[in-house]
Amino acid sequence: MIIMTNTANLPDLLSPDYWNGTIRMSLSKFFILCVLQDRPLHGYDIAKEVERRTEGCCAPREGTIYPVLKQFAEGGYVTYESKIVSGRERKTYAITDKGREAFRVGLGEWMKMTKTLEGCVPMLAQRR
């Protein structure tokens, strides 16, 4: 029996754009913690530094970065200091010890996944 489904809403797994978006979305959180290792930054500066360090691979936008920073603050991974500048609230975010540990754990998991993916390359070559 053949089951037909509506494929209009399914992602195109053959599209590099699909994979780039998926990877970037996942890595943005990781790189936000990464750039805060150096010094406290404003949200805009965090986004620009992530983009610079990843050579444009990850470029978190306002709709992504601020919800992540809020989540990190609520979890105790970052703290922030608010100031009013030209009538606007500006928050400077700093990583906490808990955030540094989270980054360390994330880095370890990333390295495991990288090693696992490297093991897939010979399998892919054998199937061609």
C-alpha cells in the first residue's frame, strides 16, 4: 500500500539552505556564550561579534538574539546591567560561571558530534 502525503509543508532536505538554517539556528546559542567569554557586550554587539567570528555562518537577528539572552538570564547563564542611553534602555550582558560551564559542556558535545560526523564521511564515499 502506498500512502500519499502532502509534501508542500515538508522541508527540502536536499537544499543547502535548509541545512544552513538548521545549523545556524542551533549554533547561535553556542556562539552567544562563546563571544561573551571575552567581555560584556550589548545585544547588537553580541550579534555582530558572532557574525564576525563565524565569518557570516551565524548571524543572529534581533528576533533571535533577545529571546535567547532572556532565556540565558532567567537560567542564570548571563547577567545584565541596564542603562538608559538617549532615552532607550541598553542592556550589557555578561557571562556567569554557570554560563561558562554551559559553554564548556556545549563545546564537549560539539566535539563529539564533529568526531561522529567525520566517521560518516568514509561511509558516504563507499556508497558512491
